Amino acid sequence: MLLRNLTSPSLISTKQPFSSKEEVIEYLIKKLAAEGKIHSEEEFYQAVMDREALSPTGFEGGLAIPHGKSPTVKEAAFAVATLEKPIGTWESVDPNNQVELVILLAIPKAEEGSTHLSLLSELVTRLSNEEYKNNLLQAKTNQELYENLDAVQQKEPSTSHVEKLDKTVLAITACPAGIAHTYMAAEALVKAGKELGIDVFVEKQGANGIEDRHTTALLKKADAIVYAVDVAVKDAERFNHLPKVKTTVAAPLRNAQDILKEALKKAENSQKSEYGDSNVAEYETEDKSVKTEIKDSLLTGISYIIPVIVAGGMTLAAAVFISQAFGLQELYAQEGSWLWLLRQLGGSLLGQLMIPILAAYMAFSIADKPALGPGFAAGVAANLIGSGFLGGMLGGLLAGYFLKYLKKTVQPKGTFAGFISFWFYPVVGTLVVGSIMLFVIGRPLAFLNEGLIQWLSGMSGANALILGAILGAMVSFDLGGPVNKAAYTFCIGAMASGNFIPYATFASVKMVSAFSVTGATIIGKKYFTKQEQEIGKQTWLLGLAGITEGAIPFMINDPLRVIPSLIAGSAVTGAIVAYFDIGLNVPGAGIFSLALLQGQPILLAASVWFGAALIGALISMILLIMTRKNKLNKEQRNKNMQQNAA
């Protein structure tokens, strides 16, 4: 890259008498305006100062590179100033930095992912050479400094004499803006690794997602991991087996060698665990099969919705408990009351946020950050068409694969790189995925719901056992999805018509899935993962409140075994409650409905109603354990066969 193409002698000033950062920036902005590089001095100044607020633009060795990305910039350019007296108050990654050389970058908004990064990288690379930097600082005239910008540099001292060590250190770099320090810290670590004779591989988690993702081979080979970050690390589970050094993203610019030495010391003093599937699934999306990619996507979505399910479920449970324990049903139903608001808070987490979060992070797992917007849109669309978590799963996969296709087809290169990354991907992805969800998938699901409700209504006079079993199966078929909602709609409609048995059946069955999951993960603990065991410890509480969503992670992870297991127990529960003609005339949930049951003496009604839920949960629990055990045995047999074949 020829730096002189992006500046001119009139944009360069030497030995200027400034005493503050603001003075230098204002002066250089006026230079850029006079050269016709920006439309508005005020707007660009604000853009530069907004960037200054994110993290320091002063570095070390007297260098500062402030920059602004704004629509007011006509074309990419930079202005340079050297100072008579160093400025010690410029916020820098090196607290002792005395700024003498300032390079102000002006980047059009549309080029923030391309020209910005390439220019910044080129400047940092050249300025890391002390001779090159000194030539700029010692220039006596504007023209001399301009000529020195592209002067041939002497090669840095060779590192061929450095003793090569059989050590590999991985690193993650990430800053809030995801651009400047992310790439500069990466370069500093790689350079320091060469000087120390060790292999350093850096994964940049920047504005365009993850770049240079660490491969499984590197994860197995590595001795340690360095986190040079100011934000959370993505997919940190990959590095659970490695000794870690955590620092800021700016630290490698000051002392990269010391950081790497610390990592090597930790590697020597601690035992590295064996890398395996327990650490993380395969993350190399290019080499993953579709089956593995879908599985990883589901697991990622699950990990993000679990806190939402627990928080929303327990908040809603608290509202239901307060209303029924203290006879506050009217307040519970009164719009705007404190209890109604508490109910809405829990209900919104489960009803409005859960599915969009599931879809968004499933899409994120497949196509990284650009897929988040379309993924959330797919989840919102799933809510609008009433397709529940199954629709959310489908929408997440649709968004992920569509964005993956877009990223391969329309790559963020050249002048429009920023436009493609920050406008084209999310907007086109949202419009396409949202439209498919709303107008292609929506009608069949709506037709299915209507058909189910009519079918149930036609059976209301049939044998109570059959009706109860069908309602029970529908409640646990998709745990809050369209089939469950169809059953709920029928039960509410029957209640309005004076038939209270269907809703009592519905309320009892809603406890089955949660109870069975808790029982299975406790009694059959060895067959379930640590994460599943932790989820299982909490789902029984959600079951007491009649909240089925706690079992969703198990259903998503293994639907072909979990769904039939839950349906079997739920059908038995529904049949028992309906057979005994137990009714419930108040929409409630879970254990809190015990005192409101009708059709039998209260103790008998309560015993049968709750006992039926326990019987159904016992059946489902046994089936969950048996099917999981069979699955693990089958996987072990296949693994043994593959090993013998090898």
C-alpha cells in the first residue's frame, strides 16, 4: 500500500506547538476540511471524540493514531502532525507514552471494514520499525515527511538465530470496537512469538466476527492460551483444557514478550488437560457435516435460552403463587396492577424473548455475528405465527444457513465492505428469512392449529379416557408450541362453555415433563451430561408452577427419544384426571390449583390430580433413562466398531 496516495504535503505538519489532544485533533480536522476531504468539521470531530471514548488511541514510543468513521468523510485520507513538545496527557496504552507523532485517519462509514483496517494495519506494521518511525519524527519539512512515508525500510533484524522452542501459544484478541486494538494486539503477539522462538496463533474476534478461528489441531497441540481482550470471549469452552493468561487488549502493545513468557511459565507449572469432545464440539465450520453443524447450533441456542427460561419461569411462578395463595386472582387479572406487571414480566421472558433468543443464537452458531439480526427476526416471526420453539428452531437454522450463503456469495471486500457487513447482511437476511417465516411457514401452521382445535371439539363428547390421553399427549408434544397451544385453546373454550374437566387435565399434565426430567437426571445421573444435570435440578420448580419450558433443552437435544417418552407419561396422566371427572374452573397453573379443584371431594380430587401427575412423570422418567441408556450403548458399540476397523 502506498501511504502517499491517501494524504498530501498540505495534510502534513511538522514541529507544531500543541499542548493538548483536542488542539491537535481540531487542527488536523481543519486541514482535512481545507483539502475537501470532509463535509462537516463538527460532525467529524464528534466522530473522532466518540472513538476516543471507547479506548486509548495513544500507543507507545510517542505514537497516537486517532481516527473517525463518519458519513461526513468524502474519501479516505489521513493527516499527520509532529510536535515540538510531547503531550503526556494523551490517553495511551502505555501510561508513560509522550505523544510526538499524531496520525489522524478519516474514513467514510462505508469503508470501516476495509480501507480502515488495511490502512491501520499498514501504519502499525511500518511504525513498529523504530528506524521508520524516527525518520518521520525527525523530518524537518512537510515534504520530507511526506517522502518518508513510503521510503524503503531496512528489514528488521533476522530472528533466524533465535533458538526454536517446541511450544505453541494460542491467543484471542478483541476490543469493544472490534477493529483497531484487536488487530494491533494480534500483530504484536505474533511478532513477540517469533522473537522468543515459539509459535503463536491469534484468533481475532472483531467487527466482522471471528477471524482465523483456532482449529481442533491447534487446540490439541497448544500449551497455553492468552486472552488479550476487553470484551467477553466467544466460545471460551474450547480452551477449558489450557492454562490461561488474561490481560487487556492493549497490553501486548507494551509487553507482548512478557505476556507470552507468563503463558509459558503457567504451562510449565500446571498440568494441561486432554482436549476432547467434553471441552467443545467441532468448531471448524468448513469441515463440519451438516448434522454436526445443526447439533452445535441447537446446543448454542439452548445454552442462551436456559437463563431466560429459568428467570421467566420462576418470575411467573411467583406471580401465580402469590395470586392463588392469598386470593388475589382479581389483582392478578387487573391490567396495570403490580401483580399483573409481575406476571407480564415472567410471561414476556417466556412468551416473547425465549424463542427469538433461541433462533438468534442458533443462527449465530452457523454464520457468526452477521446472522444475529436475521436470527432474532426469525424468532419474532415464529412468535407472530404462533409456531413456538419448533418454529424458532426452524427459523434459526434458516437464518444461519441463508447468512452463511450470503457471506460466501457477497464477501465484504473493497469500498463497500462496511456497507455489506453492517447493512446488506442484516437487512437482506431479515427481509428474506422473515418473509419465508411469515408467508410460507405461517399459513400451514395456522391451518394445523385450527384443525387441531376443531378435532378436539368434535371429541368432547367421546370417551373421557381417550380425550384425556389425547390432551395429555398434545400438552407435552411440543412444550408450548402450536400443538400445546391448540390444546390450551380448546381447554379454555371448554371452560367458557361450562366444561371444566379439560382444563384440569391440562393443568395436571403440565407438571409431568418437568418432574420426569428432574427424576431422570437424579436417578439416571450417569447417563446425562453435567449441563443436563444442572438443568434437571431446577425444572421440578417450574413444574410446580405448571411451566413446561424447562424440559425444552432435553427435547431439542434428542427429540426422537424425549418426545415419545414425555407423551407416554402425559397421556396416562390426562386419562386418569379425565376418568375421575375432576374439573378446574379457574385458569391457573401447577400445584397452586389444588385448592380449586371440583368434581370430587377436595382431598380425593387433589390426591388423584397430583398423583396422576406423579404417575405420568414416573413413566416418562423411566422411558427417558432407558432411551438415553440405549442411545449411549449404541454410540459406544459404533465407536468400538470404528476402532476395530481402524
